[in-house]
Amino acid sequence: MPTNWDFQWVKDVIRSSEIFISEHVIRELLAERVTLGRIISVMSSGKVIEVHTHPQREPFYVALGFEGAKPLHVMFAGSTESGLSVLIVYEPALPMWVDPQTRSRFEEENMKSRKRNCPFCTGIMKPVMVGNFDYRLDGRLYVVKDVPAELCEQCGEKYIRLETARKIETLASAARPEELETVIVLRYPVE
Ligand SMILES: [Zn+2]
């Protein structure tokens, strides 16, 4: 565990605004589970508790920060040259984390077992029913009710099986809406 991590380069990159945010994090922001300010503060003044290196890509880091008693993990990758990518944010909790800095035994065993883990964060997947599942076909947005999915207990990413996706595609192309909802459409301003 890196204890005397030098955050200066991270702070410099943040100042230069070369930060890219994954769609996962955007969804967390839209659901108001986290704020950009909190993410930036964890990255610039939190503590890096894990560094994961990989021969073919840049290392990624897990940083921990607190807002009051509430812990937040921010997983990010990058360098001074390429900027920072914020990959995943989540609140560390059991069964994955005994405390915000310690992965649980259970998790180690789970990772060794052949069970499927979240490809993003290695969290444990559990079957759920998604009340409102957003699906796009030919540029049109469909909201499908009660879709069986797998949910990552840690980062909240959802996965559906291929057969489920095929069924949804068929449903959407037949387009017999149960009901119509109004969607607010905004255009990002050209500067
Ligand atoms: Zn996950």
C-alpha cells in the first residue's frame, strides 16, 4: 500500500483540466450519488490506497477520501502526458471492504473463485430486476420496464444477458409502447 504517495502530478493535471469522465461516473453524477467536487477533492487530496499496474496500459489508482464520515473510492488512470480518466466511483462497504482501506477476505476468495465479477471494479454481481432500463435503437430512446439484469454491488454497473438484449431489441423494433413519457432534450451549446 503506497503511503507516501506524491499527489503533485495529479493536482497539476487537475489544474490543467485534462480530465476525462467515464459514462459510469456520469450516471453516478446524474443519479446524484456523488458530485464532481467530491471526486476532484478525493483525487487531489485523498489517499491512494491501491496501485494496479498492467504491462500494456497506464497504471490505475484507487484513491480514498471522506466527506464527514462518508468514504468514497475514486478509481482513476492516467499520467501527466495523457491526462486523467476517472473510471469508477463508489462507496466502499461490506462485503467487498471491511473498512475503507481493507479488502475483505470474502472478496479475495470471491475473486479466486470462478464466479463472475464486475469487469470494471471486480465487485460482486447479483441478479436484480431493473425498473426502468434505458435502451436506444435507431437513435430513439426506449424505457423498458422490469428487465432482468446483473448489478455490481460495488460500483452499480448493470449487465444484461445477450438473450435479454435480443428480446429488448425485438420489443423496441415492434414498438408497441405501454405508455409515453416526456423526455427533456437539451443541446450542448456550441462555443
Ligand atoms: Zn463494479
